Amino acid sequence: MKRFLAAFNTTAARLSALYLILFSACAVILVFYMTGSAARFLVNETREAIAEEVQDLGGVYQRNGLRVLVRDIDRRSRRPGANLYMIADNTGRYLAGNVIALQPGVLDTQGWTEKPFVYARFGDDVAVINDPEKAPRALAQVIVVNNGMRILVGRDLGEPQRFREIVRQALITALGIMAAGGFLIWFFVGRRALQRIDRVSEASARIVAGDLSGRLPVSSANDEFDRLSTSLNGMIEKISKLNDGLRDVSDSIAHDLKTPLTRLRNRAEAALAGDPQRADYRTVMEDMIGEADQLIKVFNALLLISRVEAGFSKQKLDEVDLSAIAAELAELYEPLVEDAGMTLVNEIDAPLPIAGNRELIGQAITNLIDNAIKYGCKPDGKITISAERAGGKWLRLAVSDQGSGVPDEDKERVKGRFVRLDESRTKPGSGLGLSLVSAIMGLHGGDLTLEDAAPGLRVVLSFPVSKS
């Protein structure tokens, strides 16, 4: 009961109650409208029937005179289920017909009676007209002939009244059942919705408290609640990854940048402690500038990764040709590769159109070639740039080397920031190259995968095919 009462404290419950009130008001209006329309329809039908009969009686009177008219009315009044007939003299005294008594004043005015009146049939208790609650009611037309006689032709309104009551009772019963069903549905469905909201609130409270591993509950109904929970879970998953990335970056910065900063400080301290006139003083300062430039490159790379992961330049994805970008970079890096005693081979010769950012894609391929030169090749080795179409939906550009490769257990880990394998720590680098490439591929809706080249490493960039 407390949960039921608590339901009215929610905005949704108050809106539901308002809708229920509006439904009830509309139902009451509908009942009165339908019953009133039905009664008016039957009254109009009654009027038309009386008018037709008055017209028939008028024809009898014109053809055969008053005496035949009286006999015809007396004959009609004796039929089973007959209408109401009454012939009275000019004083209102009963002469013939099946109506023995009328509500006072009915015969005073010629034409249609202004409103339904009470009456008593021949053989009934005349006193019934004194009890308006029990007396039958009728609608009639009064005709005054030349000698002052009054002829009343009418019809009982009991049938329209009964029909109206039947319609009213049917509508009230039907709407009552609908209202009860709607209330029960609202109660049980609303309670179920409140329970789901409670579970979502509890999960949200844990998440707000810092437990980003929690998720909002999703049922098998696949309704609006589930779709909302799924969307929010995706958002929480993204926030969790960003927090983990931020924590990893913070730890990595504290770990990997401590050494170059310490080296900078030691060199500055040694330079200050030495003789300023010595020749190595300038050399020390130049080395310090070089160290500072490397640190600036690291922070610039971090900034670019953050901007790419935040959707930087997503609105600048234009039609570009992967083959043209790869050809330009192969030509640019070929002398550098040859100086390292290796060979750079570009096997891409056909246009490969995609929707992308030319500068960022060039940066990604540049990072892969640079990694292949530093970590992936041996003397007389070969670096290969190739491409292929996969299933008509993807373009796969690969940079392969002939080095020692990356162990399977580390192929996902090396995509993180500041991740460097033990064998590569003695070589220059910051561990941000593949992390930047992964972020760029995420911006383009693609994927970065590391595969065995047997021997060496094959890094694959998968781009969705351009739809233009």
C-alpha cells in the first residue's frame, strides 16, 4: 500500500491520474451524449409516426365525414399495441378512444403538445396521473374539428425512455469495465515501471559513488526503458574508458617523463656548477634544448590524441585517396629507409577512395612507417605498404616489416599510451605512436589490428568504404 501511495508522488503518476480524470470526464460526456442522441432520435421517429397517422385520419375525415372518422379511431384504438387516441367534446369530456384521462391542459391547445404529458389508458386507474413518478408519459398532436370536438393522436414515450436507459446502462457498464481495467493496468504496469526505476536509481547511485563498473539494468523487453538504459550504459562505458585512459596517462607521464626531466635537471645543474667558459657548456645547453623539444613533441602527441578521441575534425571528413597518400609518404620516406639499409616497397597502384581527414591519415601512416624503421627491420630488410578490399565494405591498408614482431599477448596492450615493450626501451620513442593511430582510426569509424607477417609485424588500418 505504501508503494501504491508513493506512486502518486511521482510526476508520471500525477500525469496518469490527470489522464484518468480526463478519461472519466470524457466518458460521462459520452454517456450523456449517446443517451440524449438516442432519445432524440426515437422522439423524432415518434413524431413522424404520429404525423403520418394524423394525415391518414385527416384523409378519412375529408372523404367520409366525422361519423366515419370516430368509428375509424375507435377501431384503431382497440388494436393490440395501439397508439393513443381520444375524442372529446368542446368541454373536454371523453367521448371515445383508449385514453380515459389526461394531464390538465393538454387539450386546450391545438397542434403538438409542448412537452410530454401523463395520461391513463382505458381500464387503468385514473388516479395514476396524480403520481408523475409512476404515470406513463406520451407525446401527442391535438386536432380541433369544426364542431369544436377535439381529437388527440399520440404515442407512449415509454419505449424511447426504456431504450435510453438501456443505452445508458450499457455505456456506463462498458465504460466502468474499461475504467476498472485501465486502473488495474495502470496500477500493475505502473508498479512494474516504478520497480524498474528503483533498480535504475540504485544502479545510478552506485555509479555516481564512483563504481563505473556498474551498469543500468536491461531486461529482455527491449522497450523504451531498455533502449534508454542501453544508451546510458554506452555512455558510462565511454566515460569509464576515458577515466581509465586518463589514469593510465597520468601514471605513464609520472613514470616515463620522470627520467628525461631528471636528466634535464642534472644537466642544468652540472652546467651551472662548471666553468661557463668551457666549450662543453654550449653543448650541454643544446642537449637540454633537444630534450625539451622531445618533451614538447610528447605533449603535442598527447594533445592530438585527446582532440582526435574527442571527435576533432569529424566534420572535416572529405573524399580522399588512400593510394595517393601512401604514394606521397613512400616517396618521402624512401631515402630515409635506404639510409637505414632497407627497402621501402609500395604495392598500391589502384585508387582507394574513402571519407577521411587527409592530414590525420597521413600522420597514422607516417607513424607506422617510422615504427617499422625503428623497431621492425633488420639490415637488408624490407618495409611493404599494401592494400586490399575486404567484403566490399572495408579497405585494408597494411604496413609490414621483417622484424621480430609483437607477441600475441601484447598486441592489444601496445595500442595504449606510453606502452613500450622491454626490447624497444633502448630505442628512441615515447610509446604514443600506435595510440595516436588507434585514435585516428576510431575517428574514421575504422579499426587498427596487429598481425603476424611471418616474419615481422603487419599493422592493418581498416577503413569503411566511401559511399559516394
